[in-house]
Amino acid sequence: MLMKHKNISATIASLLTFLVFTSFLYAKDQAEVQVSAEKLADNIYMFTDSGGMGNSTALTGNDGVLLIDTKVADSVDKLLAKIAELSNKPVRFAIITHWHYDHVGGNETVAKTGATIIAHENVRKQMGIEHDMKIFNKKAHPAAETALPLLTYKDKITFHMDGEVVKVFHLEPGHTDGDSVIYFKNANVIHMGDLYFEGLYPYIGIYSGGTINGMINDINQILPIIDENTKVVPGHGPLSNKAKLVQYVSMLATIRDNVSNLMLEGKTMEEVIAAKPTQLYDEKWGKGFLPPDKFAGLVYMDLSPELP
């Protein structure tokens, strides 16, 4: 058992080093990052950036702008500038899908414009505490008070703006323990946050309540809500649809089962990774920021009885 945890720790350290390095490269190239807008409906837009950070969505109209996620601190000004090209109204509300830095980094800037930051209650909790990432040898410090959500909800909340019904709801812990999904009912657009990474293996926030089982269960609860015409905004990756979301959750379930079965055979993390439990999906999903061996190791950690 001791050797098992030493092996897990070594692999986690490798994974965390990789993630920190990727974040450093992104920050270093931030000046070159451009934010672009894609029209999803008459007054709904999806915002992506060339750095691959979290997607944002905005509802625009006479009632003001409702924004989903504020990106990272260094690109929020570009996001706001792009929104200003589409609307002469201020950002009135900013809904945050979860607490990770690439989705909340612009909170303070957006709040200073007069917007109200809104999120699930666990987002405020996670942003307000220090996260001791022991394996990463890194600490995530509490956010500034002005960056924290001003309003929080527990289960669901609905906005009525510019003729649109915007349903915001929380399911069981998936990517983190505070995920919000936002459904624009009339426009038939849904913003999934990081429950959904299109075209790349997802990061699972195992240190803040995230689990691959929760992600799978959440998506399976969302699928009956949408139809083949729904425009699905992933937390990362291009605009998607229900058929692609079905493929994604099938991929997650198969890899989970592959890893779980190998673990039941008593294989160590290194042996599980060497068995290539993701191989069937690597061509499509394994070329993003989490390569196949890192994702397999992350799933192994998630399914381990004790989190290192």
C-alpha cells in the first residue's frame, strides 16, 4: 500500500508540473491572445480565445448583458471590449460556472464595472479558502473579496431578461463541487462549463469535489433536457451539439470502466497507464492539454480509495 501511494504521488507530481507549466506558457503568451465572438442566437454569443482558456457566453439586450464566466485576469479586458462591440449596455450579471482560475480570473474587473457576480454557494466557498496542493507543491490563495460571488444559490435560479428564460442549476459534484449549468430555454442554448471539454480529455477537479462518475451522471441528467437542435457550449473547445455530447459521455464512461477493471486486477498506476485504457479515443481526444497518459493517471487517482 505504501508503494502504491508513492507511485501515485510521483505520477500526480508529474501531472501537476505539466499543468503548472501549461498555465505558465499561457500567461506568458497572453498579450497575443485574441477573443472572438460566435453568434448563437439573435442576442446570444459564445466567446472563445486563441489561448484555449474557458469559454464565455453572453446574453445581450435592453435589460443589460448577462455574462457567463469572466476568463483569466489578463484577457478579461479583451472580453469586455468584444462585448462592447455587440452591445452598448453594461454587464449586469456575471454567472460563474465554477471556481477555477480560467473562469473566474476576470471577476474583480467585471465587478468593478458594476456587475453582480453570481455562482453556486460552493464557488464562493472554494474561492474564499486557501487550497493546499501538496502534490503540486503549490498553494492557491483566497481570492480578493471583490472577486467573490455577491449572490449565491443552492439548487437553481432563473433569470428573465430580454424575453429569454435563463435557467441556472446545480447537479451533483462533477468537474468540481460547485458546477453551474446555464440553459437559455427559448434560444435552445446550453452552457455546460467544464463538465464538458469538446475534443480534448477533461481535467477533473479531484481536490475540490470533482469526480469522473459525477461528470458522467450530470451529463446523463442533462441529455434529456436538450435536443438535436440545441447549441451546446463546452467549457473548452468549439461549439457543439447533443450528438457530440453523447459521444463525449460515452468516452468518459468507457475509459472509467477500463481503468476500474484494471484496478480490480490489482494493477498499479504505472501498469494501468501502460495498458493504454484510453487508446480507442486518443486520436480524437488525446491531443489537447491533457495527453492520454496524464488523463489515465488522473482517472486512476480519482477512482483510488484514498486521494493522495
